[in-house]
Amino acid sequence: MLQNESILRVADNSGAKKILVIRCLGGSNRRYSRIGDLVVATVKKAEPNSEKIKKGQIVKALVVTTRRYFHRQNDTWIKFNENYAVLIEKKEKEGEKGKWLPIAVTRIFVPLLAEFSQWGHQKIFSLAPEVL
């Protein structure tokens, strides 16, 4: 479980390395975020030559792994070693509702859960090197 002031590593090649959670999205009184939730964060560490992402920039991120156990429908539990997130932004198309897509990302470096395809994150799911 992640809360405000939690530090996450970035699991994509957007240019950011570490982010700090400012707010957990999903309700005005929400305290914790889990795998699959959106958070608002600030970039604490970034690559020096990154054009898109700079240190101190406010971004939205999708939590992809946490150290907290994740309970699956088939009564199994899965746990990761680190807290990781993927930076995303909302893309609007004419006549359609906006979708959350990764920010200029071509690779994701951590394995993702199979549930991401069911949750509507097919673009992020397709970039994963491994599915658990």
C-alpha cells in the first residue's frame, strides 16, 4: 500500500527515475493506493538529458508493482520486491472518452500482472516484458 510521501521507482524509459506520491486518486478521503491505482506525483530524480521529463515536474502515474501483497481471485497472493509506477497522461480523441496512455514510452522494465489487460490498460500491458 502506498500513501502520500511514498517514493516509487519508475518502470519505463520516460526519463524519470524516482517519483514522490503527492496524492492518491480515487476519492477525496482516500488514504492508500494499490496496484492498478492512479497517483499524482512529482519527479524527484530524472535523467539529465531527458527532454520530456524534468526534476520537479508534476505527473500522473499508474502503480504497477508494490511490496504489499496483492490478492488474486483464485486465492493466490503475489508480492514484488520494489514499488514501481509507469508515467501516464490522458489522450483525448474526437467523439471518444479520454484514455490513459504512457508518456512517450517504448519499454517497460518490470513484469506486470495479467489483470492489467482486464482493467483497461492494454497499451501498458502490451509493453511488458513478462506477464505474471
